[in-house]
Amino acid sequence: MVSFLTRMALLFGGIYAIYRYRYRIFNRIFGNAAIRRVFISTSMKVPFIRNKMIHTVFR
């Protein structure tokens, strides 16, 4: 029982920390040029994202 409560507390604490510091985490991850390049090239392979981005850029 204690183990379950400990796990739940850690889970909710982790979710709260990610929510609270989401922009710092996002900026830290995408501040790396290699990761940013891989993410963008992968997302441009998805037709919905590619069409949405192209429509926004060439409006």
C-alpha cells in the first residue's frame, strides 16, 4: 500500500514539474541544433503538418 502511494505521489509530482517547467524543458531540448534539425525534418514528413506549415509560411 505504501509503495503504491509513493509511486502515485512521484507520478503526480513528476507531471506537475513537467507542466510547471514545460517551456524551460522545451527551450533546453530545442536549443540543440542537431535535435531541432531532426525534429523539423521528421515533422515535415507528416502531410498534415507539412501542409499546415506551408500554408502558414506562404500566406
